[in-house]
Amino acid sequence: KGWDGEWYLRAYDYFGKKVGSHENEEGKIFIESQGWCSMAEIGIEEGMVKKSLDSVKKHLDTPYGIVLNNPAFTKYVLEYGEISTYPKGYKENAGIFCHNNPWIMIAETKLGRGNEAWEYYSKICPSYLEDLQALHRVEPYVYCQMIAGKDAFKPGEGKNSWLSGTAAWNFYAVVQYILGINPDYDGLEINPCIPNEWPGYKVKRKFRGANLHIDIQNPNKVSKGVKSVTINGKRIDGSKIPILPPGDHQIKVVLG
């Protein structure tokens, strides 16, 4: 009931009609359902997640981030209300809402596509937008709530800085899913999904009283897949760091 053939439906309206379907004239695909269903790996074995994220790239991606929906609404839809009242490319009407872009980043890591995840991250991260400041026009150290989408009068122009949960979502996406440092009940799971050209990186992580110095190496230029893990020189099975006693511990992770 929630699958539309190439992507996940957004909803059903009060009258039971599809929202976010290829059957719709406008608003055929929405970012929210692609992000949440893909993060939850719904239908991943049947290829749904891959099709969904490929559709995001095809229909929603822009040089400035991922828009909420496509095509933009050009007329008022009584059943939808506010979303169809904004000018096209702004706010809920096909604007780039930054706080749900990380959902797609996380979803891409589910498929092991580290290059794509990082590309989406760099498109909205303030540190990467220095060359666009004349267009972006907001503080160069804070996320926007919304960036004007591809249908807007001035695509890429930032709006409503500070008014967003984007920083928290991006921190979560980058640390736990791209860098792959993921706390679990019985330990710290190491499962990176990075651009394959990265040679590696180091992370310092305090976890339940222990100071972990994690050195992740990528000699084979892969995006995902842990080959070996050693703790203080001793190799362990799997990729989960058990709860360690207080003090400093050297963790070496090799991808391959």
C-alpha cells in the first residue's frame, strides 16, 4: 500500500487518494517517505530502497540540496492546504528543507553508498558553502531551515537561518552512519560508510568511562565493510567494541 513502483508514497488523503504518486499531476514524489522508509530498510531485499534513492537523485536532487517534493505545486489543492499555497521552490512547496536531507544521507549508507551520502552532506554543510555566500546570503556558520529549490526565483538562496533541527540531524548522520561510530547497548559498533577515496581517519570517543582512540584505515579504497578490528593490539571477532575499563585504549579498524 505504501509503494508506488519507483518510490514510496507520501500518504493517502482524507478521501483515500494517493499523495506523492506518479498518478498525481504535481507533487509526485516527496523526500520524507523516501528517507524514513529507506532508513527503516523497508523492502531493501526487494530492491525498493535502491529504487527509492535512485528516484531521489533523479527527481529531487539539486546542486544546493534535496527538495521536499517534485514537481512543485502551481495551483492550490484543497485537500493539501498550506503546502500548495507557497510560491514554487519555497518552503513546503519544493523548497530544500535542510533537516530532512540527513535522512537521505543515512539511507544511502544502508546501501553502502558512501560517495553519495557525503555528496549530500557537503551540499548543505555551511563549511562547504563559502564560494556560494553571495547567493546563499546567510551566516556562514549555521544551517538554514530552508534553501530555495530548483523551481524558485533564485535557487540556492538561504532562508530562515537558526530555525532548524538540521545541526543535530547532521551530527547524527555523520558520526553514527558515515563515520560509523554507533553506540549500542553492549558496546560501540564500528561500521563506517565513507567516500571510497578517503585513506582513513581518526576518532577520539569517550564511551562509558573509557577513552577510545580509534584509527580507521582504508587501504583498499572501499566505502563500506570492516575487515578487522584490534583493541590494544589484540584482534577481536566482529566489529563491536565491548565495554572497556576506564583509561585509554587503542582501537585499529581496517576496512576491506
